[in-house]
Amino acid sequence: MKRRTGQCEVCTRNEVELTEHHLIPKEEGGTHLQTAMLCKPCHKQIHNLYTNRELAVRLGTVKKLQNDEQLKKFIKFIRKQPSSARVKMRKSNEKKQRRK
């Protein structure tokens, strides 16, 4: 599989390795719907903060993701990191509780 680099649609950092994010998760019916190309840290952070249901119901566009209060803090942080930085991620305590 060829690695693709470019600009992350969420944090707008350049020259980062990109992954495809289904704006409406596949398990919520988004298999053939719009996707966005995101850097790995943004993609992981989105899935660490929100359930697939939350993403489908209220965060189904790049703009909505960028304007979400929880993700805004992360975006501000990640924009300061070099594209080669490896960032450790953890699930939010709030999300852990919602899954129970």
C-alpha cells in the first residue's frame, strides 16, 4: 500500500501522512459517503474522543469537527507539532464511561 502525504483536512498541517476518515462511520451507514483525509494524530484523536454514533449524529463534516470544543483544544496543540512527531493518544475518560 502506497503511503500518501499531504495536508490534513482537520488541523491543516502540511506534509503529513494521511489516512481516510469516513465522516459518517461505516458502521453507521457511511460506507459509500463522503470521506476526509486526516493525519494519523487527528484521526486517532477523533476516535478516542467520540463514539461512532456521536460522529454520525453531530460531527459529520470537517467544519463540525474543527468547531467542536473538545477537538479545538487538540487542533491547537497538534498544529504546533512537527509533521514527523509521534503523538501518544488515550481514550477520554468520558468516552470510556459512555461505552459501558
